[in-house]
Amino acid sequence: MEKPFVVDRTKYSAQNPLIIAELGTSHGGDLNKARELAAAAATAGASCIKLQMVFADEILHPKTGEVTLPGGRIGLYDRFKQLEMPFDFYVKIKEYIESLGLLFLCTPFGLKSAQMLRELQPKIVKIASPELNFTALLQEIAQWGLPVLLSSGVSTLGDIEEALGIFETRDQAVSLLHCVTAYPAPETDYNLRVLKSLGSVFGVSTGVSDHSLDPELVPALAVSQGAAVIEKHFCLSRDDPGLDDPIALPPSEFTSMVRAIRHAAERGTEETISVLQSERGAAMVEAVLGNGIKILAPSERENYRRTNRSIHALRDIHPGEIITADDFAVLRTEKILRPGLSPSWGNILPGRKVRQFIPTGEGIRVEDI
């Protein structure tokens, strides 16, 4: 039997899934739009509204590269700087979300945003896939004793085991969200039988953070495989300028997803699969279910170690210099920089002598020290 995910005394399971509308930063800093998004998601059937607490310096280096948006090319770091919001913005949107009777959920990306989020006294917290290996952030969150959602996109079994080990001795609920870190992610990359495998191996509740475009296929089949949590990006329109709006569900499609999830919860595993096989074809359903073996999905393999966190230089560091804690940060590599050492090196890197020149922004490697 799958383990439920408990939040504020409510047990979420495949019979009663927690349905998360991921607003991310699609509000663009406009509180009125954030409220409009939250209200529309509530009407569409969400039980939880999620945002992201962004501070560019704790996510990316300024030299990380560019992204193409409807307005043209812009530095990814610069785009994240535009999305930084004051504390009061989150206070007001949290109050509004809770006034709708929904759970407020937010993702911190570093210790600064984590400390700010803690001041909001959330009932639940989410760690995004790129931060699954951010040791210091996980250690901070583990001290809060709150229910935690851990996204596991672009990760290996070893990565997941290390992350869950940080929460192992804590008396808190943890749900592992299977994810494919591609935008959009092909439905056939989801390998949803892995949910039962992960739940059995790690003894935790499981769910899915879905980046596919189909509103029903992955969410319904995930519930058939025991998912207690379904997360999907939400937008008012895919033509809106948010970073994730092109792969998000507008209200009508989100409503369709919620309906499919509820039907799957009522029908159970065999009937859900049978119905979807008749509607979508047996071959498609089998491809989405996969073999249950946890591997990097084809669409996310190239992102491994680039989307994840690693140690990057914050200045030009020359041969013979001694590295200090101020010389580096744990960041996403992303577009054009090289990956560096694992975040777990953060406590042992200070005091090391540099062998060869390390340009600012680049990952610090073993051969560099």
C-alpha cells in the first residue's frame, strides 16, 4: 500500500491526491495578476497554489547565458533579477491564497529565500529538481520539521538517496515527485511505473511534477501508479510572457486534468489503464508507463549536471591563490558555463590552493585545485 503524504493533518493519497497549480513566476511581479491566477486555479480545481521565491544571485551567475522570450533574447540572470519580489508581495499573496481555502506552497532556491520563506510560516515546502543536490539548502529545510515535496527531475537513484538521507532522521512527511526536466517533456519519457519502485525503495509517498503538454495522460496514469501529489504549471494563456507559460495549462485544460485525476482516483489502477488504452491506444499508454527502472529520461540527459547545482567561481581565481568561502557559490550551470564540483564540497573547498586559472562564473573542478 502506498504511503500517504500528510499536510496539516490531511492525508493525500492516490484516492485523494494533492493537486498543485504551479504559478511559478508567471505573475511577473504583478500582485493583481498573481491573485487572478490563484483565483482561476482555484476555480479550475487546484487544492494548492505554488510560487517561486527568486533571488538571481542564489540561482545563477550573471554569465550563465541567454534565453529567448517573446520580446527577444535576454540574459537568463537578468530575467531572474526582474522576478525578484519584496517580502510583502509574498505576505499578501499567501493571505489571498489561504483566503480561498487553499494551501500556499513556495519554492526557495537558496538560504536567503529559505529564511524569508520561513518567516511566512508555511505549512509545506517544495524543493525544485535542480536543488535536489543542494546540500546546505536541504539541511536548512530539514530543520523546519515541515512536510516536504522533493522534485527528482534530472537525477539518479544515488542523487535521490543522498537527498532523502538528509531528511531520514527527521519526523516529517516527505513526498518524492518524479519529474522529467525538459520543457516540454514528452509524455513517453515519464516511465510512471517508477513511482511504485521509488515508493518501495525509499519508503516515501510519491507524486509527479508534470512538464508534458497533455492535460490528462500523465496525471491520470500517475494516479493509477499511486501518486499522492500531482503538480502542473498553470497560466491564464500560453501566449503570456512568463518563463513557463508556454508549457503551462490554461484554466480549461487544468479543469480537464483535475477531472481526469478524480476519475482515476475513483476507478483505480486497472480500470484507469483500460479506459486510457481504449482512448489513447495501448502502445501509447504502455510507453508512458515504462519499465519502472529509474534512469535519466532521454529528453533530460543533456541537462544532467547543467541544470543541477555545482560550485562556481565568483571572481577570476589565479594559480597559487588560496580559495576562500567568498570566492564561490553553489549555482545552476545552465547555458554556457562548465559544471563544477558537487555542492557537498562547499565545506572542504576553502583553504585549497588553485593550480590553474579559474575564470569567473566557471565551475571549479578537481583538476583546478
